[in-house]
Amino acid sequence: MAAASSSSLYSGSKLLLGFICKGKKMPLKFRWTIAFLVVTLSLCFADDDHEMEEFLKREHSLSKPYQGVGSSSSSHWELMGDAMVTTEQVRLTPDMQSRQGAIWSRIPCHLKDWEVQVHFKIHGQGKKNLNGDGLAIWYTKERMQKGPVFGNKDNFTGLGVFVDTYPNEEKHIERIFPFVLAMVGNGTISYDHERDGRPTELGGCNAMVRNLKHDSFLFIRYVRRRLTVMIDIDGQHEWRDCLDLPGVRLPQGYYFGASAITGDLSDNHDIISMKLYQLTVLRSKKEEEEEEDVITIPSVDNMELIRLGQSDEGMSGIAIFFTVLFSMLGCIFLIVIGLVVYSHWNENRRKRFY
């Protein structure tokens, strides 16, 4: 995309400069002004294109033919639970009940800025709302530990991005499943399974990812302490925004992984590839000074405000209606009481003059 935009900009600038040079009736001063603006804009766009460069980190990436997956100490990735490798994918769980599986990187990631692109597939025989439970992409301190959070341990330390395919909470009128959400844990925060993780989520979006005939992708970027999550599930090769949040603090040296779980309902949860890119980002002196402190515990700035916004967003239409109704009735009641008190006070005040 960046290369295409640079080429288009260069061609447009060349044509415009040619037009300026051939314009006989154009004043010389005006001609040089336009030429200066064109060159300046070209340089600005060129700087933007080169502001962030990405490099594939093969030791942290997973792709066909999955030669780096195994149980030996020399392998880069390790399987857990019911996960298995085929020629086409890493199947975290088969379409069977009560299964859980995971794949974890053996090598900790010490990158400051990174981006991971996940090619995945969720499919099965279950009909709508009769499938489950979903998969997760992890960047955590712990690894290879089974648990109830999409096949990983609860009270994890780090980042989890979940593709939740089944609603556990009964009141989910305003939320359509499957749903993609993110959570940052510090080792003491529990994932609320019964409420689909709402109390601790950073945000998310609905994503109809089951039984697609085309590829589905998940994009997670962490740059300048900003977390961005996007999805590509429409077969158009275009990223769609899902979450963009500044003030996310993640330590270096954690492990990447993927896990999935099934319960009474099931699905095939497949990872086709996970590609990690190192991002080189230009920083100002002010940004470098602000990021000098070493992060040891994952956290999110202004988490209380995020939770407050989610609680307001989580209210159903009926709840909002009754809240507004009772608020209006309360205001009317207070106004009536005020008028009665004022009339009594005014009547007593007039009696004093007789």
C-alpha cells in the first residue's frame, strides 16, 4: 500500500510539474510557489511511508509447512493438549466436545514495537448459536498452561485477543456474536466467562467468522504503547477497524501463542499462519524520554474510564428507556415538591403583612 501510494504521488507530482513548466501564461512567481508546494508535499509523504518499516521475524512466526513445530528443544513452537499439525493448518481443537489445545512459541519476544498477522479459520457442523467456544491469540508471561480462558490459564499476565463465538450472558441484545475483544491482565485480574469478558475488555467488534468460504485474518499491532486490532473477514483484502487504544503498557520478553476450547458445543479452530513483524518507528526526543521507564507489569491507562464507557454502552434499550423515564419522573416529583414548599412559604410571608 505504501509503495503504491508513493508511486502514484510521484507520477502526479511529475505531471503537475510538467504542466507548470509548460504554462506560458502563468506568472513566474506563482509557478515557483506551486512547484515548491509540490516538492514539499512529496517529501512529507515520502517521510510518512518510511516512518514505519516492518521486518518479518521468522523465529517468532508460524507458517506452512510448520517445520518449526515439535517437542524437541530445537523447535520454535510447541503444541499442547488436543492441538495437532496437518499439512494445511495447526488444528487447535477438532469439532468435538470438551477439547482444548494450544500452540506456544518457545522464544520470548523482546521487540519494542511489533505487529502480528494471524490467518485463521473457524468452522464446524453446528448451526448458528450452536457452536463454540472460540480461540485466542496471546502475548503473555506464562505459556503452556491449560485453563478455562479459551484453553489458557485464568489470571494471565499480558495481552489476550479473543474471537468469542458463543454468548454466555443471556442479556446480549446489543452485541452480535461472534465477537472479537481484547484484554490486558496483570496476573490478578480474572476473565469473567459468564459475562463474556465485558468487565475487563478494552473494546472490540463483531466478526462473522464461522464457516467462511474465503480467508479470515486478525491483525494486532503494538506501537508507541498503542494497541490496534483489525480484522479482514469479508474477502476483500481490506482491514476493518476493531480496536484502537493508546496507553497500553506491555513488557518485553513475553511469549506469543494461540489456544482454543470447546465445551458442550464445538468447532474446528485452525491456525493457518501467525506472522510477527518487527516495526522500526521514528520517535521524537519527547517520546523517547517518556518511554525510558522499563515496563514490568502490564497495565492500561485510564482503565476506569474505559470500564465506565463500556457499562454505559452495555445497557440495553429497555434499560435505557426505564432509566430515562424514572429520571424524568424524579425531576417532575422534585419540581412539584419545590412548588408546594414555595407556595406555603409565600403564603406565610404574605400573612405577616396583615
